[in-house]
Amino acid sequence: MEDTLAKLPAVILAAGKGSRLKKEKYITPKPLTPLLGLSLLERSILTCCQAGVKEFIIVVGFMKDKLHSHIEELRSKYGLSILTVENSNWESGNGTSVTACSQHLTGPFFLLMCDHLFEPKILEDLITADYGAGVCQLAVDRNIDKPSELKEATLVQIDEKDIRAIGKGIENPDAIDTGFFLCWPLLFSALKKAQEKGDGSLSGGIRELIGTGQIRAVDASRRFWHDVDTPEDFNQGEKRLLERLKTAKRIDGPVSRYINRYFSIKLTRLLAPYHITPNQVSILSTLVGLFGAACFFSIGFLTKWPPLWIWIVSGLAGFLVQISSILDGVDGEIARLKLRPSPYGAYLDYMLDRFVDGFAVMGMVYGTFMLTGNFMIILGGFMALLGLPLSSIHRAKFLAEAKRNYLDEDDGPLRYLPYSRDVRLFIVFLGGVFNIAELAIYLLAIVSNLVALLRLYTVKKAMKN
Amino acid sequence: MEDTLAKLPAVILAAGKGSRLKKEKYITPKPLTPLLGLSLLERSILTCCQAGVKEFIIVVGFMKDKLHSHIEELRSKYGLSILTVENSNWESGNGTSVTACSQHLTGPFFLLMCDHLFEPKILEDLITADYGAGVCQLAVDRNIDKPSELKEATLVQIDEKDIRAIGKGIENPDAIDTGFFLCWPLLFSALKKAQEKGDGSLSGGIRELIGTGQIRAVDASRRFWHDVDTPEDFNQGEKRLLERLKTAKRIDGPVSRYINRYFSIKLTRLLAPYHITPNQVSILSTLVGLFGAACFFSIGFLTKWPPLWIWIVSGLAGFLVQISSILDGVDGEIARLKLRPSPYGAYLDYMLDRFVDGFAVMGMVYGTFMLTGNFMIILGGFMALLGLPLSSIHRAKFLAEAKRNYLDEDDGPLRYLPYSRDVRLFIVFLGGVFNIAELAIYLLAIVSNLVALLRLYTVKKAMKN
């Protein structure tokens, strides 16, 4: 059964007017409204793609010509299979938009609205629930404590898993209708019945399924979803998507968590509307980091300058490295925000990081050695260069051998050593700004290698689990 | 079906005398004969474990007390579930040993002989073939071109997949009986019939299944298996197991393939009989490498020595690094030969390698710099230290992101760059023996970084596949 479900097409309703979002004159229809660099429709489609959906049927109505040309763009941009269905009758209710697809659907399908932000796991939940052939499923959210939301939302009454009532303003609601369905073609006859009674809404059709046990609820209370109806919803949606970037990565080092993310998310929001790819940001991060390294190097040629001036150059170098570290978070955030994670992007970012780390240390060593003539700095630099990549190597090798990520705070205090790249670059930053590059080099040399040696022990224990 | 088969127990026959192997007086029974560090029985059991077998029934007869105590050792050494069954009637034929297990088996099981070397894929083939409940399966080898083998072997005649005849010296044979079976309990009644006719052999029982379609052949012609009956078989078996070590690793660098393996396999053979763990060899390899690095370093303190003496120290350093490189192959070979691959062992080996690489370069740089005073060497050393781990990092990161190994000679000439660790250490070796450490440093610095940059391009193409 799950095998069949894994290949479900998704029907996305994009025919309505969405009059609550725009008070001004309509220039672009609602599904085309850009939110953090993607139109609402584009974001829906790409989120479905992440859940494994390969085929789309999109129902258009209001301002259909603009939608047709936008969908054509999406087809060629992402190489997707998208069928467009027109519903000239869209003003009679969103149920008629579903009816318009009936001839194209012979098996189960996802049904969703173009104006919902969501995480792909909701669709996976619908597949996992799998109540059997012919039973339609609606994802519901049991968080109904905010009365303001309840006024606008479609509500459902649930008995065990069976839906007992659905509609706006029903009494004693148990949950909110999220608008994500897994449907079977029998929905079409239910919609027809409702339409014959003069109810053109999707909820009307669903009501016809109540009582025969053909519509059941799937709990999606813990999932992220967000309905964009009003301008307030729109702003709130942007905010929630950005907030989610903070938690999307499982382990964030302390400097990332408490300093870098604050800036990187602001930058990501700023850059999101533009056609800037994550790889371009990775390269920018590298260039800024290399420029910082060059500033450290340059101190080697400025040994005759007054100490204050040297300090200024050193501080600039430190700042540039820290900015590079912040930008190093932006590429991943943009990739996640625009729903285009790329294995090559992750590879590129990772390899370029090694060059920035290496050159930053080399620059510090060269500058400081030329200033002081202390040969110990060179030995320290060698040890730092040896030790710096070990932490990344350790993580990649652990994953390759143990087939899982190394973490694990749960596994004991020694397992999780907060010595990720953000921390290492922060040491370089501090070395630059406080003009204590020599100390920073020794610190990197000692801690990097000690941590790697310590992990020979902790990994042994971790692999036994 | 395959789900049931995945949990099959294995019955291993170890009751016979094996009189052809030992001409001298019996001190240890045949199943206990050590071959490359493992008894024949131990190797059978561990190979089964690699195929996923979790439960064993071992039939003992001849010299059963020695077998009992050996099996007890194996139980506690590997934490295995092994049931021992005694067959006092073992001299009447190996069929009686199978009969002795009847009360312990209610479902399908693997049946094999304790004196066969084999690769786990044979058992996997038997499971994959899956002819349905109640059909016994025998793995056969269609390579019957060596007449010498045919005289001793049990032969089979096959029609499509059905076995038509089985026995020693039958006419027009199609294949050799490898001795690996997937059996169902109906075999026990067939064995009983044969025994009533006075035939106590397993082949006798199998013959009773012919004609009813209850015994079919599974082609294992491309698999490694080796029957150890005579002293010649024994030597040949050792040789074949060692030979397989050369091809077990998918990518061997050119220095490994043409130089290191020649020595490492000899060393592995030498060490196999002793209780030396792969991790101990990894640590030895590290120590030898670090000693080589120390020799390179020491040149920095011997600058007043005559050039020839310095050359000798440099050559010694180079040789030690090359020996370390050879030992770096031995740990993996021992792990594979003794059937105990360990994720932690692979991790440890990998991390320790990074230290050897780093210190070898540092040693070369220090020694050469103190001799020449040329600051370029230090810059070259920094670049070499930066570049050296990039190749390993690249491979680990590619695996983590693309979920497959990076190789790939098939993918184009630029994808496969023969710049693996064996090659890098060989450059250090050449730098040492020919006293051209400075050149070696520059070579490592330039090639390592160039290769890493080139891979940013080739990986992009590889990930598109």
C-alpha cells in the first residue's frame, strides 16, 4: 500500500481570488505573490517535491493567463511535470476546482491549497497513516487555543479518528482543518452531491463523506503549517519560515547559535528576494575570508608601522574572518529557505571552508612571525594547520563508518565538544581584534589536536552503541 | 518470503574425521585446524555471520570433546548463539549428522560443511533464488573443466534449475555440488528413506528429493568457494584467501597496487596466526611513520654533519614512512582475512593517518629549512599541510552528500586522479631516499591543492549523474 502512495500526484488549488490578502488593485494574483524569494505556488510545489511528489495538477481560475505563464516558467525552471486545469466556475467555491480535475485522476492523490506554507512531513504523515483504499484523510491541527484564529478557520469535530463535522464556526471543535488531504476519486461523487444541494465548497463535499467512514483525521498538530490569508498572515509566515532556519540544523555550535545566526538570518531575509544562489554566497564567504587572511599576511610587510596601525589591520582581518563565518551560515539558510538543498553546494561549501581556515592561520602565522621573529609561532602554525581540519574529517568519517551523525550530547559529557568551525573562526577573530594572534595560533594548535585525540576515545564508546 | 529467510539458522557439519587432510596422528580434529589465524570451523561461522546468520547448530562426532571446548571458546569470544548436537553414528555418513538435528529445526535452514572456505554472497544467492516453501536449494558451480577436481567432487546433473542426478562420478555432469544448501525439514524424511536403503550420505537424501521437484540448483559459479580436503587444498586455500585481499578494496592507488600489496600481503600472512588486532597494526604503522617524521626532524639538528651522513638519515626517514604506508595496508587486510571488519578500526586508522602525514611533512620542512635557511620551504610546507588532507576530506564528504563512493574511472579521465595516500607517502619516501625533500614538499603543496581545486569541477559533474 505505501508503495502506491509514494507516487501520488498532488492537486494544488490556485483558482481563487484570495481577496483578503490584497486590499489594493490586483496586479498579480495571490498564488504569484512572492514570499521570501518564491511565489506562494512555487513554494507549495517545491515543498511537495521534498516529500517525493513527482506529478502536479494545478487548478487555475482567477487571472488564469498570468498563472499559465508563471506555471510555464516553473515547468522549465525545475523540469517538473505539471498539468494545468482551468475552472471557469471558480467563483462557485473551491469544491468546483477539485471537480475540474476529476477526469485526470483515477487513483489516490494529495489535495492542498496554494497559499499554505508547510513542512513536507505533513504529506508524509498522510501517507504513513494509510487508512486503506477509499478512505480520504485530512491533516488536522489540535492546537485550537487561539480564539482569533478560530473565527476564520475551518474547524473539525473528531471522534477517535473519524471526522464528525466540518465547517466554519461549528460548535465544540476538536481541531483545525489544515487543508492538506489525501483523497480518493470517490470524493468527486461526494462533491457532486454537495453541488447539487447548492454547496460548491470543498468542505461541503467532505461533509458528504461523514458518516460513511470515508473521511478520517490525521494528527499533524506538531507540524509546521501556516495559512496565508491576510497581510498579517503574510508577515507572520515570513517570520515563522525565518525562525525555522535556526532549528533546521541539528547541531549549531555556540558561536553560530548565539552570535552568527542573529546576523545571518537578517542577511538571508535581505538576500532572499534576489536571484542569488547558495553557491554564490559560499564563494563570497570564501573571498571575504581570504581577504581577511590577506590582511593578516600583510602585517608581515608592515612591521615598521606604528603598533596602533598594525592593530587596526589585525582587527580588520579578524572582522573579515568573522563576517566570512557569518556568511558561511547564509548559504545553507538560503538553500533551505528556497527549498533547493544541493549535495554539490554542501560539498563546495565544505571544501572552500578548508581553504579559508588554512589561509587564515597561515596569514596569522606569517604576520606574527615577521613581527616577532619567534620561530615557535611557525611550529604552532604547523600544528594548527594539522589540527584544524581534523574536526571536520572526524565528523565525515564517523558518518561514513557508523552510518549516523556523530553528536551526541545524550551520550555523555565528553562526546559533545563545542569545537565546531564557528568556534575555531571565532578564535581567529578574537586573535585579530585583540591583536593576540600568537595566542590564538597556540590555542588552535593545542585544542584542535587535543580534541581529535580525545575523540579517538569517545568515538570508540560511541560506536559500541 | 525473503523476510523469513533472512533469519535462517545455519547447520554446520563438523562430525567427520577428514582423514585426507592429516596423514599423521590426530591431535586436533579437522574443524579445529587453523588456517590463516582462524580454525576452519571458526571461519565458516564468521563467514555465515557476515551473511547475516544469527543462530548456529553444529554437529559434532569425531573427537567431540575437543570440539565442545573449541565451540565454547567461540561462543564466549564472539557472543554467538551456538547449539551443539552430537552424532554418535557419524561414521555411517554425513546424512546421519543432518538427521541428528531434526528435532531442533521446524523451518528452513542453511546447511554447510565446516571445511569449506567461501564468500558470504553464496548464502545470499540461496536466499535471493527463493524457489518457494518446501523446495531445497543447492548452490552449484558450473566450472567443471578441471578433470582432477572432478574425480573427488560430488557432481550434479541439472535440467533447467532442477537437479536430475547427484553423486561422485556420475556421467555427463553439469556442475559441482558446492556443499551449500538451503533446506526445509522435508529433507529429514528423505534422509530417513535413504538410510533405510542403507545410504547414510547427504547425497543419498538429496537423491530422494530428485523427481519430486524438491531440490533445485542455484548458480554460484562466480562465487569464491574452496573445499579443504587434502594438504594441497589447504595450501591452495590459504593462497586463494590471500589473493582475494588484493581485489577486496575497490580502489587501490597505483603504489598500493604495484608495490605495497606485494609486501603487505606477505606480512599479513606472517602475522595472521598470531593474536594481533588490526588496531594494533594501525598503531604500529603510526609509530613507524612518526619515527620516520622524527628522523626528518632530526636533520634540523644535524646540520653540521657531512652531507653523506645527512643523506643516510634522510633515506632512513623515507624508508620508515614507506614502511608505515605498507603497514597501513596490513591492518585492513588482517581485518578482512580474519572476518572482523570494524567501523572503529576504520575510523582510528583514518585519523591516525592524518597525524602521520602531517608530522612527516613538518619533519621534512623543519629539517630542510634548518639546512638551507630558505623561507620558501616553510611557505611550501604550509601549503602542503593545507593540501594533504583535502583528498581524504573530499572522499568522505562526497560519500556523505552523494550517498555513494567517489571514484569513477568510468566517468571520465579527470574524475580518477591517482593521488591517493599511497602516492602522497611515496612522494615523501622519494624525497627522503633521494635527499630531495625540498622538491617533495613543493610537489605535495602544488599537486594536493591543484587536485582539490580540480575536484570542485569534476565533483560537480559527478553529482549530476
